[in-house]
Amino acid sequence: MTFKTILRKDVVYKNNTSPLCLLFFHEGRKKSVGLGISVAREHWDAVAQKVTEDCPDRDELQFRITTQVKTYERKIRKLEALDIPVTFETLFERVGQRLDSSVASYFRQVIERLEQTERYGSADKHRVTLSLMRQFRDSDLRFEQLDVAYLREFELFLRQRGNVNNSIATKFSVLKSVYNQAVSEGLFFPKAHPFQSFKVGSLWTKTRKRAITKEDIRRLIDLDLSDRDFYTRLAQDIFLFSYFMAGINFKDIALLTYGSIDNGRIYYARRKTGKQINSYLTPQALEIIARYNRPHSDSDYLFPILDRQVHQTERQILNRVKKVLRHINDRLRVLSGELELSPALTTYVARHSFATVLKREGVSTSIICESLGHSSEKTTQIYLDSFENTQIDEAMKHLL
């Protein structure tokens, strides 16, 4: 980023003066900022970028020019010191608002951006975190006030409300992300970063393993639900489909289409990570799909969860998936009671069970890593990426 002071010769006022401005240059782009000062052409030294010695009110005018030049020089140095890219956006965007912006107002900006890019799940997490912060303390909190003491007191507030470690960690991860975004956009210049002392990672704890046995899976399969309501039958099928299809999660199941199937395999991208996955369609999974088969095109959904004619936007899809998921998990809890299963069934238990059953059968954790149910999904993907699909297909034969 470079800039210089110039006289706008293309603009001449009635008093025969022209305006001064700062002309900024960055990566082939130019931007001018008026200084609110005008001088006659003969009183401007373009080479020295100063008013001439014989200019009326020379000292006062030059002081005003120098003051504004130094202001932008300081802003550029601050951005560089914070390792924030010096761009037109970080240097100029809402300069006044940046200095006056509260945490709550910036949170709302982030939420709006997430919704504009149809990341509604993430937007909802940000909205919940902001709501809790506003309940905890004045919503006009400024970023400069967001220090380690605030973070520790906010953690205590959440614990007193009954939040457990992983729930608290989720809120703090959102807050840390917003804080870092505010710094990167030059919204404020922190003297010290509170999250360097307050470690969000220490809040995460490993949850109790949630998996049922192969024998329990068989009992669920054998349960005759032909006289039960639609959601109870769907709950049984969705749980088993997830189990037999490598622990695929519920939203990914809801979004599967007939076009996802090719040559005995199913192909999809995980909505959570964007990871491209293809998996062998087990006989049990094919049987479940066949139960819901109807005249269709490749773009039609496999399961009666979403309707392409009704659920067209990302928000509509998310709301529908959440609603059906509640119905599914409610019915799974009822089935758990009937079968006296512990832990109680949820769609997430299917994912845990897939990994745990294979491990108990002696399948190498390098092929199907138990971390499918652990905190680090990246580790799982690293392991899975290093093996041929045929090895994983062979391993999946141990599911029953």
C-alpha cells in the first residue's frame, strides 16, 4: 500500500482553488480520500507534496495535511504490526464504525454474512452464543473489554446455567472465531489477545462412548413395526441405514438422491466437512432403500424426509431436517425402552456403533478408525484416505 497527496486539477471551485486528496495505490487499484482542504494551483508543490511557502495560511494548511497523512501512516503500521493484510477494505471500510462497534453489533454482522451464504446452522450457533452473552452482561460490550476476566466469568455463568464442558466449548469457539474476525478486519487493535491465556481447547472433554452391540443391532432389525406409525418405521430404517453405510449422519442421509447411486456404490459430499465419500451399498442398505422406492428421477431424494418442490432453500432444508430429526430421535428413544437398550438409541449412536462393532470384530483401526466417534474427524479421514475402497468394503462385511 502506497499513497501520495495530490491536487485535483480537474475540479476548480468558484474561488479558483482545487481540492487536495490522498491517492492510495494497492495491487493495481486506486482509491482517493478527500482531505477537506483546497488551495490554488500556484500554491501547490506537486513534487514535494506540500503547499508553497507563499501560500496564504500556509502553516495551518500544511499542519492539517500532515496530520491526516500521519493518521493513515499510523493505521497502516498498526495493521502491519498485527499481521493484518493492508487492503482498501481493512484500511477504509466503515472506519468510523470500526472504532465505535460493539461486540453485539459485530456478531449480528457475522450472522448476516453466514445467512447470506446459506450457512444457517452456523448462523444459529452464533445467534445462541450472542443471546447468552447478552443475558450475561450488557450487549454494548466493546471488544477491548473482552478480556480474560470476562471469559472466565462467562464460563462460570454458563456452568451455573447447567452447560457441560463440550457445550461451553462450542460457545467459546464461536466467540473466539468472531473475535479473530474482528481483529483481522481491523475493527479494533487489541493490546493483548485473551484467548492466548484462556484456552478453549482445554474445555473439550471426551464423551462417554455411545455404541450398541452387534446383537442389539440384530434385535432392532427383528423388531416388527409393521403396525406402527410412519415416523417409528422411518426411525428404525434411518438408524440401520446409517449403521450399514459407514455411520453416515442424518443430514447427509436426508440429502441423498437416486443420482447418488452408481454401480452399487453411493457417492456424496459430507455437508459438515465437504469431504467426498463413496461407500459400498450393503445388501441391508439396498433393502431399506427399496422400501421407499417410487417413480423417480435422479434428482429425487432417496428417503421421504425432504421434498424438492417444497424444501428449496438452505433454510427450508435445515428447518425440515431438524424437525424430522427430532421425530426420529423421539421414536428411537421409545424403541430403546422397548428393547431395554443402553445407551438409548439416537442417529448419532448408529455412527458410534458402526465403528465400535468393527473394532470389536478385530478390524484394524487403521482401516475403520474408532475416531469416527472421537473428537477429531480429520484423523479418521487421514486413515480412510490411505486405504483402497476394497479394503473398507471387506471390513463392512463384519457388521452382522
